[in-house]
Amino acid sequence: MNENTLKKLAKPMIVLATVIWGSTFFILKDTLDDVDLMFLLAFRFTLAAGILALVFRKRWRAMDLGYLWRGGLMGALMFAAYAVQNYGLMDTTPGKNAFFTAVYCVIVPFLYWAVDKLRPSRWNVLAAVLCVAGIGLVSWDGGISLTGGDLLTLCGGLLYACHIVAVAKFSQGRDIFILTVLQFATTALCCWIGALFTHGIPLDGLPARAWWVLLYLAIAATTVALLFQNVGQKYTDPSSAALLLALEAPFGVAFSVLFGAENPSALMYLGFFLIFLAVVCSETQFKFLRRR
């Protein structure tokens, strides 16, 4: 597939990835009762790395040490983000987990300030205020009641922001397919080490339903969706990519409500709206509402 085709498909790829991820929140919530988190992540990233390594085996000629450390760092950040977010999911609802994770879109401009010395605009500050207000409404239960799972999810959002910045930086002038395979392999290695420490490897086997979920997560949510994210980010400017990636949150709530995993209150919906509005504000500055 040539560069021009990839550029045309970049944004549709990101949107399709968010649809797939949105479908995983309520699935994961149930599956984590039967499967250790570290083993679940190790399985999905090992299978994904193996599939992509075979599919793109002809590209390995370009491999060098530069790819190794870049892919390794991207993989380490991805491992940390996924682990923290999914541990958070154990103590919160799928919808809240989806929206709190989307906070990474507001954090990205401030991280770029630290990396590239580019000061955030007043729109970024407004987005941060809207985001904090939204989190407050979502967590309101006669008072602010952030669970440990909510706090872990917010930390996961910060780690996802670091991962987005790393992909944007490290993919410049590099083969994104090689980087993706190395990223998955590093994440898988970290997860297998984690599974040994948590004694999460299922020596007695798993229920049949759990294996189907693992295959869906490995093939659709990892091999396909994360590859689409990396390719899409390479050929899309960071602001547009961050806004499109934020669609994961409303898709996550939509699937969760559709399949009866939760029933958000009106106040929670308002909080969700403010968080999403914060993302739109941060990444578009509401230019689509103003006259040229």
C-alpha cells in the first residue's frame, strides 16, 4: 500500500479503531472476573505481534538499533497505560472508564509544551477547566466520590497521552509497521513478566467464552485497531488524531448502555458531555463554530 493511499485512509482508520475499542469496555469488565489482567494483555499482544511480524516480514530489512529503542519505549508506555487503565476498570463502570481515559486528549498539548516548548493556548486551559468540571459531575454521588478505579483510569489517561506523544515523535522518518511490531512485542514481554508475578497464567484452563473474548481482543482490538491507530497518527496531524481518538469514549458508553452494562444518570451524562466538550475545545478551539 503506497503513501498516498495510507494518507487518504488515515482518518477513517482512526475512527474505525475507536469503534472497536468502544466495544471492549463492557466485554473486559466481565472477562476480568475470570481472567488475570496480566495474562489477558500478554495473550493479546503476543498474538498481535506474531501476526504482524509475519504479515510485514519483508520490511524487516530496514531494522536497526534506532527501531529497537523507539519500539521498546513505545511498548513500555503502552504496557503501563493498558495495565493501569484495566486495573482501574475493575473498580469503576465501563462508561466512566471510557470517558476518564479520554482525558489524554486534554493532556497532550501540555506534554508537547514540555517536549517542544510550545505553550498551551487559552483554549487548552479552558479545556482543562471543562474536563475537571466534567469529572466532578461524573463522580458526584451526593458529594465527590472518585473511586480508586476512577483515579487509576485518570492515571491511565496520562500514560496514553505520553504514548501518543511518543508515537508522533518516534514515527517520523521510520517504518510504522516495524515500530508497531516491536511495540507489541515489548508490551507482551512486560505482560508475561507481570503474569509471572501475579501467578495469573491459567494452568487449569479458561472457560470457552473467555477464549473467544481473548481472540477478539487480540485480533480486532489489538492487531487491527492499534495498527490502524499508529498508521493513522503517522499521516494525521496530532490535533486531529487526538480528537478522533476521543471518539472511543462515546462509543464506549454507547456500547455499554446498549448491552445493559450500566444506566448512567442525567448528571453523569452532563459530565460526559463536558469531558467530550473539553476534548473538542482542546483540539479544535471551536473553529468550526466561528466565521472565517
